[in-house]
Amino acid sequence: MLVFAKIKSVQQKIKSLKKGTSIGFVPTMGALHKGHLSLIERAKKENDIVVVSIFVNPTQFDKKEDLINYPKTIDKDLSLLKSVYCDLVFAPSSSEIYANNIKSENFEFDGLEFQMEGKFRDGHFDGVGTIVKRLFEIVKPHKAYFGEKDFQQLQIIRSLVKNYKIPVKIVPCEIYREDDGLAMSSRNARLTIEHRLAAPFIYKTLKKVKLKFGTENALDIVKWVENEFKKDPLLELEYFEIAEEETLQTIKNNNPKRKYRAFIAVFAGKIRLIDNISL
Ligand code: PAF
């Protein structure tokens, strides 16, 4: 496994690959878990080589504290990547990516950016768009893999690729869960023991929503979820929405031709967790 920190050297390596070599790309912010490894394993099956980037992107954090506390476990990450036979790792410094100008570009993502996470995390998607576009320019992958846990991010990246005509196929990957249903996330490592025990309630509630959807009115389901979370002092609901998958607009009336998902953001103590379920 080759590890590069410099843009020029990773680009040189990629340029030197035999013509026709297909490149699968998994962008990450490190603190890797089984969910990431499942994306890498899928990318291995579908491509000749797999490139993984590890970069904790400062411009997508709306809170400085969150950026400082984001887990950084590079040595462990590299040994995990070796264990799944990753071919190439790109782990640049912040100055390599942004030089002295740690700033996002401004994007329009077909209105997707104004929904859910966009309402609560100022500038987050401009930061994601900036880094993902930059990484795509550097790595030039044929396919790039994104987990559906960050479903809004996935749709934003699809919009980015479409609007900028970037020649990469975006591959969505199902949410990888712990045995008790908690969606895997690098943030889970920062949960206290009691919040970790409380957190599976999020997915349990989403599964009940799935059962209710179709027989109960969406507004009633929203109210039901809000009440469920009021009962648990360890979990604070930030938002719960049932939205259309393509536009991420809140459901108005259930159109059987459209696909819907329920989306949720919850604070477990200081840690913000998100999840979603297809309905
Ligand atoms: O999902 C993530 O880990 C990040 O948002 C990404 C896509 C690597 C961009 O920094």
C-alpha cells in the first residue's frame, strides 16, 4: 500500500498507471470503522485499484470545537487500510489542500443544500463540495463510493458531479450498522457509555416510522417521533423529516410514484448523530 501526502506525487503515481486501469475512490475523514471498510471492499471488487483519501476537511465544520474534537487515528487507519488491501492512500495536510486560504467555494446544489442539514450546519455543504470537487480533480476516479448514512451529502455530490460535468460514477452504499442498529459513524467513538446505550433508540424509532408510513399521515408520524424523543432525557431531537429522496423536499402528500425517506438528527449529549431509512 502506497501512502502519499503531496498532490503532485499522488497525481504522478496515478498518471503512471497502465492505460485503462479503473480507479475506485473512497474519500474519508479518517477514524475508519467497518462502514468505511465495507465501501473499500466494494470498491476493490468493482475496480482495478482503490484509492482512499484521509483528510479532516476544516471547511465543512461549522463549529470549531467539532473540528478540534474530531477523532484523528491515522496509524490505526493505515493498518486497517492495509488489512483490506487498499492500494493507495492520499493523506494530505490542510496547507497542501488549501495553502493559506482555508475557505470554501460557493455552490448551488439544486436547492438540496437548503434542506435538513443545510438548515442546521451553516456552510457545511459548501465545504463538502469544495473538498470533494478538489479530490475528484486530483484522483480522477472512475467510480466514487459514498455511504447512504449521509444521504443528503450523497445527493449533493450527485448534483455537484452533474453541474460540473465531472466524469465519475457515484456509487451509493447501504448504511452499515452495529448489531444493535446504531448507524456506524466515526462520531460514535466519542459517545459516553450511557449515551452509547441510549443511541440505538434512533434506529428503533426509524423502523417504527417505516411501519407507520403508508397507513398513517406523515404529519402525525412527525408528531409521534417528537413525542417519543421527549420521553428520553439522554437524546435530544434536532429534526425529524419525511422527505422525497430526489429533491429532499418535505413530503406534502404521499405520491406512490415517488420514493421517500425519513431523516433524523439527534444529540446524544454533545455528539450529534444522523440517520435515515428508506420508506
Ligand atoms: O463523509 C465524509 O466523510 C466527508 O464529508 C467527505 C465526503 C470525506 C468529505 O470530506
